[in-house]
Amino acid sequence: MKHPSLPGGVSARWLILATLFLAIIVACFRQAPAPESPDDTVDIIAHGGAQGHAPANTLAAFDLALNQGATVLEMDVQQTADDHLVVIHDDTLDRTTDGTGAIAETTLAELKALDAGWAFEDDSGGFPYRGRGVAIPTLAEVFERYPDTPMIIELKTEGGTDIIQPVIDLVKAFEREDDVVLASFSEAFLQPVREQLPTVRTNMPESESTDFFIRQLLGIHPWWQPPGDLLQVPATHTLKLGPITLEDMTVPTPGFVRAAHRLGLDVQVWTINDPDLMHALLDAGVDGLITDYPDRARAVIAEREASRLAVRGPDVLAHYDDQLARAEHLQEDQGWLTPLMQAVTFLGDEEFYLIAFPILYWTFSRHLGIRIGLMLLLTAGLNSVLKLVLATPRPLFLKPELGLVHESSFGVPSGHSQNAAAIWGTTAVLLRRWWLALPLVGLIGLIGWSRIHLGAHFLEDILSGWAIGALLVLGFVLLSPRIEAWWSRQSPAQRILTTVTVSWALIAAAALLVGRLQGWSPLWPGLPDPEIVVALSHTVSPAGTLAGLGVGLVLLQSVGGFTTAGSWTHRLARLGIGFAGVLAFWLGLGAVFPGGEAPLDLTLRYLRYALVGAWVVGIAPILFVRLGLSQPDNPRTTAALG
């Protein structure tokens, strides 16, 4: 069955595919603006006060919680028979006091006569708070006693919705809109709060939290408008989706927390009393620990403050300690090698390839040059996407003093190592001079080692880069004959659309990953601004050049191509004219166009690099022929890939 074609031989499926990628890119740009990066503070939220040490929801428990380092007091509110708001968890008196009966059927005076410390039992089996005058406090008394303390007030649902308006009125009366969170397990209880107190933060009940949980699993959360301001979730949860039951799923994973931060949501986890679990949750990056034991949470945080770069997030120093020490050793004991390593690492820089590829293509071998150029752009684009997938640090991000070069992207995989393996490996395959294999392998290894010496990469960055580069070379060996045969059968329009579609595919993948990382803050001391590495421009540059390369090839084919043969005078003249154009497009437009990450900035970057690609591959060679510095090639040869 033939696919319908448009003018120029472009099949509808290609146009649909290109449109789909463009739609993904546009959708990513239409995401809500990222919030400011979160800081490293963690809220210790005293669950009913320090209820592991004192009667829950009492002034004694709240006082003790603050003394133990709690930063937020969490409490539950019920309503009495005479419409007073009291702080107590249950809707009956039986479990926590020496009284019985429903709170909704008891007056405030009757509640005040009860002993709220009666039922509290300590670890030794004693009842230290009995008969000590511990009473059930009113919410007004709590507001008066702790005027500057942030609070989370849960609206209990057992007594019905009559409790909602009195709580709203009391928050207004005490002007606590800025430092309280109103929470509930029911959306119906929170809706009036959100309408009447728009500046008061609210939690998101289970239905809303589940909605977010599923959206972040599917990656569609960036386009969602959260109804609340924070997520209060358990550490694990059993999720039922129709006939599917997912048992004990970890809720606050690092990805879950990043997704929440992307939407400006805090993540608080309840009820966490085990120090090991506290560590695990802080590794994931949660914002608050709801606990019965504020002293335990404070001890965990103090331990992390003393031993880590950041309280929140994994212990990156412990993971990389040996490799950081190795880099320090290389720079201190073998510092005389640093100038050599800086020279070697230049052989993997963008600037080097921007010089080497045109020289090869214009003056030595168009056949070799175009294939090396394609490999360069594909490996560079793929590398930028993979870095966003893994989002790992570099040595210089953890210890800035190790940085002997400037870098602005993530660590794994090393771009220098991957590009060197892919490009020099492809060169060896194309030249079929196997005696070159050993020195080229040595060069690949030396470029990788230079990155370790200069504090730019860890060992796993280098190894993964080499592995991916080797896979690209293998793919080139296995697939290039088929791809070139397919390419030769395509119309000019199809060739352009192919390269543009591949470039958009790279950008679409990177755009989705950049959206996932927005609002993320690793607090690496050598990376003051995370936006430096969470940047779509790293992918737009090679993708734009790839699109320009396709356009340049088609233009070159239309005039019969060019040959690299000629006198050295002609070859040097080509280089002079060619590099003048490269500088005009690359540096000249770079000085005029904005260099940020806004949609217009990235569009102009794409255009600038596309012009560079089209100039190098097509426009400059056409000019060489017109000026008599080169001769047209065999049209049949030109119709193929270079």
C-alpha cells in the first residue's frame, strides 16, 4: 500500500511525524513557568506535637515539640456541642482522656474538666501526665500561645462540614493566613477554604494526590494545574487502578519529588518515626517529615548537615569520595601534565570539531567529511539527551577547586569520550587503514583521561561515553550501507524533511527531559545556578546544525556537487572563504542573537546553527565552484550521501 504523497515526493507520514515532534516541543514551551529552585531547609512537623513523648494535641506536647526543634506544629480540630473549636484527634473522648462520649455532644466547659494527659503511657509503662492539669486546648488558645509558629490544621470530617466556616473565621480573626496550612482528607472540606482564603495554603487529599501521582508516572504533570499547595503522602501506598493492584508502592521517590517541585508543590510525608526511613526520604528530597518524635528528626538533620553537601538529596560526596581524591592527587602530584591534558582535551571540544570537520570536508575528502560530520552531530545530540536523562554531577560541581576547565552540562556520559570514540572510531572504519587503529585508540583513551585529570569527569562518565561511542560505530558499520541506499532514493524534499525530523526528535526528547528537571536544585557547591545544566540549548545546537546539513546536501546536489582536488592555493582559498562564513554565522550571529533559554532565543539558536551547517556542507562548496576554486563532481556520486 502506497502512502499518500505531497508535492515534492514528501509522504504524509513524514509530515505527520515532523508535526508531532514540533507539537511536543511547543507543548513543552507552554508549560507553566518553573518556580524558584527550592532551598535546603526541611520542615520538622510535630504530629500532634511531640506525641511520642507527651499527650497528643496538648500544649505540653506542642511546647516540648518546639523545644526539640520542630519547625511546624500539626494538629487536629473538632467542634464541641456549643460550637467551640478544640484541638483533639478523635471525635470521641474515650481514647485520650478520662472521659467518654462524643465531642460534638460535649460542651467546652465539660471538656475542660477532663484530664487530657490521662491515657498517655511512656516507654516504661508509666502515666507521667495523669493529674498534672493537662487540658484539651481550644484552637484560639493555640493561636494565642504560638503567634509566630507555622501550623498545619487538619479539619476532621467526622462531625460534618459545620466545622469549616468557624475555622475560616478564626484564621481570619487571628490574621494567620500567611503561616497556617489547612488540611483535610476531603476535597469538599477544602473547597470553601480555597474560595474564601485564597492565600492560605491547602494540602491535596488522596484523590488529588493520586491524580498527581499518576500524571507524574506518565510524564504529563507539567501541564497540570494543582488544586492545592502541598502533598502530604505516606511513604508507601497500595494503588488500585481498576483490576490492577500495585502493592506497597513507594510514593515519594526522587522523581515524584522533582515532579512536585516542578509544579511548586512541597512534599511532606507522614508519619515517619524511624531514623533510617527519615534518611531515605531526605535522600529523595522531601520538604517535610511529619513525625511523633521531633528530636529524632532533628538528630537526623544535624547528622546530615555535618557530613553532606546538602541535607536533602543523596550523599554524593560519599559516592564519589575516592574519585575526588584521585583527581586531587593527579592535579597535585602530576600538575606538570596539566598543560598537556588541556591541549589533549581540546581535541574533543566543539571548537576543534568546528575547525577540523570543514578542513576535512573542503580540502581532503567530501566522502569522508560528510560521514564524520553526520556522526559528530548525531553523537553530540544523543549525548546531550542522555546527560539530561541521568543528571549526574561532575567533580568540579562537587569540589569547584578541581575544575581546570569550564563545563556547563551534566556528567554521564562524557561528551568528549563519547564523541572521540564515535568520531575517531568511524574514521578508522572509513579509512580502512588498520595500522591507524592503535594510535586512534590511544588518542581516544588520552582524551578520556584528560577529562579526569582536569576535574571534568568521573571514571564512570568516561567509561559510559566510550561504550556509547563504540555502539554508534557498530551501528554505523551495520546500518550505513542500508541508510545510504535509502537516502539515494529519496527526493530533495524528503531528504530535507528527514534531517529536520531527526533534529526535532532530538529537541523533543530533550524538551521533555528539561521540563522534568525544572525547579530541581542539587545544591552542588560548584553549580550555583542549576539552569546552567538544565538547558535545552545543549541539544538545539547540534540539532540545528544537523537540519542545516540536510539543506546543504540538497543544495549541493542541485548544482552537481564539488571536488576537493586542486592546488594548495585553491585549497587554502577555500579555507579562507569558508571559515569567514563560519565566523560570520557562528560568532557574528551569536553576538547579535540572544543566548538564553526562552523559546525565541532557542529558535534563533537553531536558525544560527542551521545556517552554519548549510554553509559548511552546501553554500560554501557552491561558492567554491562559482569562484573557480573547485570543480563540479559527478552528479551520480553527488546524489548519494556526499
